[in-house]
Amino acid sequence: MQENAGPHLPYGTPPPGYPYQPQPRSWFLPVPRGARYDHLARTEAAQPWRAVVGTLIIAVGFFVIGVVVVYAGIVVAYILGIPAPLEPTGQLFGNPVFGLVVVLLSIAPVLLLVFGTAALIQRRRPGTLSSVAGRLRWRWMLICAGLAVLALALGQGAQALALSMSGESGALFEWRGWAGFLPALVAIVLLVPFQAAAEEYVFRGWFMQALGTHVRNPIWAILIGSVLFASLHGYSWVGLLDVFAFGAVMAWLAVRTGGLEAPIALHVMNNMMAFGLSAAAGNLDDALNQGKVPVPWQALAGTVVQLGVYAFGVSYVAKRHKIPTISG
């Protein structure tokens, strides 16, 4: 027979007379329930100064990281004996692949800066920058990547058609051989995902949520963030319009789908294709020097098709798969 040991206590409950010790409160504050993606920073610590200070830290850090990496690249180029450009092309390095690596590495580390700022300044888990689920939804992002490939292909076709109808050259692809392409391909595959994701976490992640902490309508964060995003590019007016439209649609999709998976997927695929085609044609320097080659106005036809197909496709599939758009 089992001996009666008295009333049972729930697990974790101290016995009578035991001194109570309160559990330490977590540094990270809980995410508000039922919140849209751009409102995930509306925690107990949502004072205006946190958004302002955090934005300044990221802006200054973005610049400082870029400068440090570029100067480090100059030192490494000198040690490795990488020649300077033979003509004033506007590039710092004579080897375009090395220049691409430096450019991508000057942006990619900002990803860690954004995560750290959200954790230390806003006292929220960095995963809340990714989606309403508090993390990247990898399966959903892979689906978006497939849609991005389709949208890019149709956009390239539309641009080629517009060039042909206007009497311009429709050649969008050239091949200069594997010798120059393979090293660039390795750098593109390894670094572009981090570079593109870093930009998305800054402009469609941090900025939208920092402004969304105090502004109900996301349209202001979408427009202002897209202007800031475009201002960091050196294209002609057609290229800047293209970048602004890209930023606006990606910001809208972040709110519409409750996360950065769709923006990151298209941004990564778009940059991999752009750098890849330039490397294949032996024109990687042109891709790095954005102001050197003007963007033809016919490119806007490709932009409209690409963004239209992608926005419609992502919205349809997100609804079909019941992708959560608010925090649980």
C-alpha cells in the first residue's frame, strides 16, 4: 500500500513556508497579439526615442561599415597585388570580381547591426524583424523564390519586346567564357543573399516597424522607405524610378504577407540575375558603377511586368496557403 504523503503540489510550486523567489523578467518584451507586420515593435518599450536612436545607429553603422570594408579591401588588394584600374572607370579595384566581393561585404554585415539594434534598443527579439511568426518562414520563402524566377523571366521578356518594338538592340545576354564567369558566380551565390537580405531588413524591416510603432497607416513607411532606398543608388532617373517601384512593392508585400520572405526572395533572385548576366557578358564593372551606363526607358516595361506578376502571384499563393499576416 502506498503511504499517504499529504496533498500533492503542482510542479514548480514551492511548499508552504518556502521563501518565494520571483523569476527574473526576460529582457525581450512580448510581441503584441493580432498586430500587423509593421506594428510588431509596438511593445511596452515603444517610446519615440528608441525608434529615433535605433534609426540613427543603423544609418551611421551602415556608413561606417561600408567605409571600413572598402579601406580593408584596398589594403587586401595591395597585399595580393591586385592592379588598379587602367583607366578612370570610377572603380577602386582593377579586378571586377574582387570589387564585387568588397561591395557585397560592405553591406552584408549590416544584417547583424539591425538585429543587435532591435534587441538592445527596442528590447524585442530579432526574429520579429523577419515575420509575424517571429522567424523566417523558410518554406514560404522558397515558394516565393520560385515565383521570383517566373516574374524575372517574364520581366526580361517584356523588356526585350519593348526594346525590339522601339528599334533598339534587344540583346540582353552575352557570353564571354567560363574563366571570368565562374569566380564571379561563386561570389554572387555566397554573398548576394546576405547583401540583399541586409537591405530588406533595413528598409522593409527596421524602418517600416520603427515608423509603424507610432503611425497606424503603413503608406507613409512604404513611401518614405522607398525614397530612402532609391536615394542610395546612382542610376539615371529611369533606374531610380525602377528602384523606387521595387521598394514600394516589396514594402507592400511585407505588410500583405506578414513578413520579409517575399521581399528577400525577389531581391536575392533579382540581384543574382543582374550580377550574373553582367559577369557572363564581361561587364561586371558596369553593374558596380551604377551611373556609368544609363538605364533605357524600355526597362520600365520589364519592371511593370516583373513587379505586377510577382505581387499578384505572391498575394494569390499567400491567400491559398493561408500564410499568417498578423501575430498570434
